[in-house]
Amino acid sequence: MNNIIHSILLEFGPCSIIEILDYMQSDLFYQKGYFSPKEWTHRRVEYQLDKICKNNKKIFKFQCNSGFKVRYGMTKFIYYLLREPRFLKSQGYLKHCMFCGMPIYINDNEVFHFTYKCNQYQKQDYFNLIKVNNFWGIISRDFVYGILDDLHSCVLRLPGTIYKKTHASPLSELWLINQKARKNELIESDRLLPLKAEEFIA
């Protein structure tokens, strides 16, 4: 069981317990060859994650400034010997276009002006803005970068939980974004987009 959780972290991390459970309860989990004779619960997944963090110096429990309070995944600061607290925040930032007012997402050298009739808008193939329920996600072919609750705001946050009346348990926004991306054929039917977040040590 420990190996299953570890494999999911390598493929889908940094992720929360609910995101892992969404994955394990999906058809995609079995299509990829995973199998577990026992039913996974929130407590069982958390126990395995804490055990992995204790035994693997490269895997950490991250504190997050938005979305889920805690995520688990690989650290980029492997040269630190002490296990200082690690934190995650959205990678990149948003600002309003000074000509049309629409948000522009900037991540390193990549610039994504949300689609609008504006002289500053330039068509690009790297980023996509995807609407799911009442929120929007910024994605690429490889990652999910963050979520906006208001399309005209410049507040980017990490994915969290959404509750739907048709489900007994909460669903993760990251999982819903992946479902929509596969449905819209933005990614292949057997792929998952992990979260791309910025790690820092306070």
C-alpha cells in the first residue's frame, strides 16, 4: 500500500489527501495498473503519507497559503539536511492589462493575456483557461497553475475542495480540472495534470 501512495506522489504531487482519494476512486487508477484489495479512507491515506515523509527525506508535508492547508510531495530543497517546514504558494502571478482590464498571467518568461479584443492580446498555445462549475483554472499541457474564483480578479490561489449534492464526499478542484481537460481533449484520456506550485522555506 505504501508503494501505491508513493507512486501517486511521484505522478500527481504535490497533492492533498482528498486529491489522492479522488484518484484512487477513479477508473483511471485501475487503468494505470494500480490495485488495492483494501478500501482506502482519509485516515489510512494520511497514515501512509506521514510514514513516507518520515522515511523519505525528499518527500515533505507542505503548508499551503490557500486551497488545502496541507499537501504532500517532493521537495526541491534536497540539499537542506534539517527538515525545516516547507510551504507552497501559487507559481506566477496575475495583473490587470492596463488597456482592457483583463487579467494577464505571468510565470517566468511566459505571458498569458486572457482572451479579449485587446491590442495587447497575443494568441499563444502554451496556457489555457478552463472553466469548471463556478471557478476557472489556468493550465498548460503539463500542469495546473492555479484557480480564480472571479475571472476579473487578480487573485490566484491553489486548488481546494468543492462539495456537490450528487456526491457523498467532497471532490477536489484539481481533480475536476483534470476531468474537464480530458473531456475537452486538452490532454490525453490517460493523463493527469499535477499542480505546479512554488515551494519556499520561511
